[in-house]
Amino acid sequence: MKRYSRRDFLRLMALSAGSLTFNQLLAACGLEPPASLPMGTPTSFSPTNTAVSGETLPPAATEAPHFSTDLVVARGSDPEEMVRRALAAFGGMQMFVPKGASVVVKPNICVAYNTYEYASTTNPWVVGALVKLALEAGASQVQVFDFPFGGTAQEAYVRSGIEEQVKAAGGKMMPMPDFKFIETEIPGGVDLKTTRAFQDALDADVLIDVPIAKHHSSTRLTLGMKNLMGLVFNRGAIHTKLGQRIADLTALFRPTLTVVDAVRMLMNHGPSGGNLDDVKKMDTIIVSPDIVAADSYATTLFGMQPDDIGYIKAAAEMGLGSSDLKSLKIEEIAVGG
Amino acid sequence: MENMTDVEASPTNRARKRSKRWVTARKIVQYLTLAIFLVLFLMTRRGGWSPALVDLPMRLDPLLMLAHLLASRSFLVASSLALITILLTVVFGRAWCGWICPLGTTLDIFSFHRSRGKRKPISENWRSIKYVLLIAILTAALFGNLSLLALDPLTLLFRSLTVAVLPALNQIVRVTEAALFQIPALSDAVAAFDMWIRPALLPSEPLYFKDIFLFAAIFAVVLALNLLAPRFWCRYLCPLGGLLGLLSRAAFFRREVSEPCKGCTLCTSACPTGTIDPEKNYASDPAECTLCMECLDPCPRSLIRFTPGFSLAEGQEYDPDRRQILTTFGLTVVALALSRTDSLAKREPPFLIRPPGAREVNDDVLGMSKCIRCSECIRACPTNALQPSVFEAGIEGFGAPVLIPRLGYCDFSCNVCGQVCPVQAIPPLSLEEKQQQVIGKAYIDESRCIAWSDHQDCIVCEEMCPVAEKAIQLEEKEVWGKDNTLVTVKLPHVLRELCIGCGICEYKCPLNGESAIRVFVPETSVPF
């Protein structure tokens, strides 16, 4: 038998040690972001403000919206036309999307299980209309993405019907790779101080949040603010103290515009659904630059009050928007026949 | 210049040129089939290519198809594609091994011929191992077990790629991407690269496999054996090689060495399977010759021909004799008897979750009697839920797919495993059928559940449940909290009659370590 020299032995030890540490090394060098990274910037709902990354804005709740109305409720049978008319009531999409802006539209594509009729995912024509309007307003690009909890994103994009409408409207369905979730500080976060947030949503000049209004067993309802959970990496960690933490995420992402899709509402067995008996046709769309206001109004469609929903209450207390429906200027429009 | 033409015109040189061309042709075919195999491997996924296409390699493998026929006692029409390989072998001998087999080509690529030092010659008797393996496989198949098919070259390569090569490659790419993404100048390029490469070539999510080192080690050993002898695996171990070797005895084309051979032994040292025997006038065993054509060119007189003829090749010393055959048969039967008196056979492992419908179509849930261990389902599973079993189901279950909910759940929108299975060991259920297929039943551990034991609302399991009516329901109840106050908490209950056992609740349960909700086997046969 061959005798091993000391050199052989050392070489073997080095090799084994190397192979053992390789993985940790790889993980360590890649996944820990340097502390000096520019943090994402919350987008403000002021139409003149197109935030660029690098500066950190305080919560912008005190800024007065420059519109004659705070919230528009459109009712009708054609989702695309409802979106168009609702935005027209604010003076058009160009009030929110400056020329050349990069826009992110964030629908709710939470599972790959059902088509849109089951109301577990946002209405594809509502999403498509927003993409189209943003491009018409001069957006340089419109990206659409979500991070489903059940099934893969590719499958969910297709089954929800959203991919087809977004592509037809000229937008891009994007994947959400891990490395774009970057540990980010939450300015003004009460319970959640940092989270791994999806960078493209933070970097976008304009973030349009397009939830579908539906039942959820913990928060009771999934609306605009709850929909932002699709933009963070570790959602399991958020599930305790959910109300406050969702409000904290709202402080981080600060969508420019919130469009609640209540064309179909999932009344029970959310968020995944799967039974048409749980779906209620409401033919309504709620649009507001104030996410708290939009969510607050949506609660009334379920026969609830804004304060029934923990995250609405928490967000209003943080000054992220108004949940006082009586003080809001609400414009209701009927679209089509 | 004139000189050159002279040389080229000589008959020997023309023959040598021709023989070089044969070797080149073989290499082209080899690399092409390996490339096809790899592309089909990558396309074995949801949204990939049609199962009819990606299943082709396994269906061309006569060992897999024959063993499956014996074990399942059912004939699949698509299996008859293996007759192509049988026909090829009856005409050309083990050309499959030399020209087509992707593992053979991989072994040629990793030949380590430069690192191969002087070594003791390996006894010719080792060649009988492959026959022993073959007999063991067919015997076990006869008694309804296919676990040894994990040693078929195609399943071995496919599994190694699935369970070791791809996850490691994916990890290296992911970590590199994450590192380069931090550099502002590169982040756009990295994002574009990522979109281009996923999911077309690499999976969108990281892959995790239990016992990954074991599977990597098996592959590494098969490659490393090349250090002892070229194509060590093919010469001594490969059971498919054994089967094709047996058929090759009747092969129509045979290697012949004509007179006047002067015994220079150049062909002997060129032969990668070491079957050219100087003692026997440089004849070779058709059961060992892979028609690689490497011996043609070294022959200074170009005396080697592959000539047609009907006859049976003469036997070799290492051919299995009756005693070896009977011993192997007997030992296999004993091993099966042992495995079936393992305690697992009396009380089924409580967490042995099989892919949808597999429990119903396989006579033996432990051994998954129809499963040829090809790992296509494991490769295709989009949630990384299916894992090759090591000892979960005893020795007979080795290599069969087992669903480990804590690693991945059965996606409600997916039925790909049954679609890609080349032998219907997982039935090809439609999506509607699959969504109703019960693969297990979830039970809550109330002593650990956040809601039950800590009186905090969690509801994740209920939220995740994909069943339309929700197989997990929440009961609002007032309970005494920690500081002696009444709190209202939502307590999850499993409605067992609705639960399909997909395991998403177990996967997503936010509890540390083991989940507080676990999927158990759907039913237990009481052994009395």
C-alpha cells in the first residue's frame, strides 16, 4: 500500500476543509448586502414628486394631495373603461405618471390555482388598463410582478390571465429573483424596522398597487396594504402582529396610486378561493392616491368599517392616510349601461 | 508535396484515414446524443417539452422496460421503443455503449487518462459483476421490486444530474448573481442574465435535496473508477451493459483480425474496454466490444474488420455459470425476504407520502413496484417536494420518489409528475383528478401550534390551504391567556374528509423546526 507523505496529508486536509467551507463562503459573500447600499426610497403620492433612489423621504402623509377629489368609485360593467374614467376624474394618469417614469403595477397574483373568475387574483383587464394608461401617459416602461405563495410565478401569471393582458397592453411580466430582495430600513416603521424588500418596487418612480378585494381569515380582508406583502421576502415572519406590520410595509412602499379591484369579490375561503359560490360580482373599482382611504372605502363593500381592519387602523394612526370616510371627498361615477 | 501524395495514396494510409473517420463519426454521435440527453433533462419540467419527447431515453433502455414489464406485469406500448435498442444490439453488438449511452460518453469525457498511473491489471473475473447485477435486477423485478434499477446507467446519470449536479450548479450561479448584483454597474446585466437563464435552463428557486452528498458520492465514485481502468463502470458494473452484452453474443457484425497479424499488441492497448486478448489471437469478446473503432487506426497493417455473419460468440471464463446464476437468484430472494420482514413492512412509515396516485397504482407502497427509479418526477416537480428516498421506505424503496412536505408541498395547480413518469408508476392524472387525489392527511400538534399552545393568532395553515372549501377551519374561542386574561384566539382544525394531504400547511407552518401540522399517510393497513 502506498504510504502517504506529509504533503499528501496536508493537501487532503486543505481540500476537505475547502470543500466544507466553500458553501458557507459562497453564501456569506453573496447574500449579506453591504451596509452602505443605497436604501430604496418610498414613492410619494404627490404627482410632482418622482423620487430617485438615494434620498430618504419621511412619510408623506402631511403633504396635501393636489386633486379636487380624494377617492373615486367607479361602477359599471367594463373594467377597462371604469379604470379609465376613474383616472380621468383625477385629471388622467399623467397626474400620477410623469413622462419617462418607470412604473411598477403590483396586482394580487397570490396563487396559481384559479382563473380570474374565482376572484383570488386581480382582474386581468383592470391590470391591463393601468398598464395601457401608464404607457399612454408616457411611462418609459411598465413592469408587473407578484410573488405567489402557492405554485410558481410563471404558472400563476398565465393562469390568472394577467400575463396575457399585460403583454397585450405593452407591459412586462417580470420574475422576482431572490437577489433583488434587499434588506431595507423602514422609515417610521413601528414594529417592523427592516425587511428584505423587492428592489424594483422601491426603485420605481411610480408604484401602482392593484389588489383584489377579498376575504382573509386573519386580517379579515385583503386589500391594498395587505397586497404589499407580495413585495417582501420573508412573509412568514410578518404573520404575527400582522396589522401593525402591514402598516409598516405601507410606510416603506408608499404606492403612488391604489386601485382596488372589486369587480368580483371573494367573500369567503380567501385568499386562495376556488369556489364560485364564494364570489360576489360587485362591478366596482376604487381609485385613490391615498392607500388608506382606498382600503377604508373597500371595507364598506363587505359591510364593514375601516377600523374593523387592523392594518387600516394602524396605518391611519401612523398618519399614512385617512380612514375617515366622512371627511374624504369621494366622487362616485357610473360607467356605461 | 509529391511525397505526401505518394504516402496518401498507399492503401494502408487510406485505410488508416478511413479508420480515423470512424472514430470521428463515433465521437460526433456520442456528443450529439449526450447533448440531446442533457437538453431533454433540462426540458423535463413544467412548461418544458412534451413527456413523449423527454421520456424517450428511458423508453429506449431495454433493461428498464424489461424489468418494468416483469415487475408490473403490464405492458406499455411505449415500452416497445426499447426494441430499437435491442435490434441495434443484435446487429451491431454493444454499439449502444460505445456510441449512444450518455453515461458512457460522460465516462469518456472524464476518462482521467492522464492521471492514470501504472496499476495492477484488474482480474477479468470482475466482468461478471455486471451479469450478477443484471440477474439480481431481473430476479427482484420478477418478485415485484425495481430498486436496483437505480444502477441503470440512464437513471444513474439522470438522478445524479437532478439531485447533485443541477442543485450545485444552480447554487453557484445564484450566489454569483447575488454577489455581482451588488455592483451597480453590473446589476442590470445580472438581472437580464437571470431572466434569460431562468426558468429556461435553471430553476427559478434554489433546489434542496436530502442526502445530497450520498447521491453526489455515487456519481463521483462511478466517474472516479475510471482511474482504475478506462470505462471501469461499463466493463465491470453496468447491468444494462450486461444485458446488451448477452444480446451481443448473437450480433451480426463482429470484429475480426485477419492474417498476417504480427502480434504488435497496439490494438490491445488502444482498446478502452480491454477486451482484445493477445492470448486468443487478438480476438475480442463481442459482449465487451463497444464498437468504438479505437483499435482500427493503431493497427499498422489495417487488419481489423467488422464483418457480418451469423454465429454465437464463444463463451468466456467470466461469463456467469449456472452456480453463479443460482447463487445470485438465491441471494436476491433472501434479500427480498429480509426486506419484506423488516418492521417497516408491518407498520408503514407514518410520513411516507407518495406522489399523487402512486399509492393507488403500485401494489407495494414501500417498494413502489412500478417505479423504474428514473427520477424524472423529481426533476420535474416545480416545488422541489419530491425527493429520492434513501431509507424512508426500506431498502426496497431506494430511489423512488417521496414527498417531504417540509421541503416542498404538492402544488395544487400542478400534475406534472404523473405526466412525465414514463411507466405510469405515477398515474397521468388530469389536473382536476389530481386536485382531488388524497396523498395524505394533515394532523395538528396542539402542544406546539402557535394558536393552540401560545394562544396567538397565526392562521397560516388555513390561509395556505388550497382546497376551495378550506380543509382547515378556524374556530374562534375564548381562552385563558398567559397573564390570566381572557383572549380570543383562532384555533385551526383539520376537516379530515376535505384534506388531500398536499402538505402546503406543513411547508408554510412558521413554527421553528418541525411543523405543528404534519401530513401523515392517508391510511394504514392494520396487520391483523
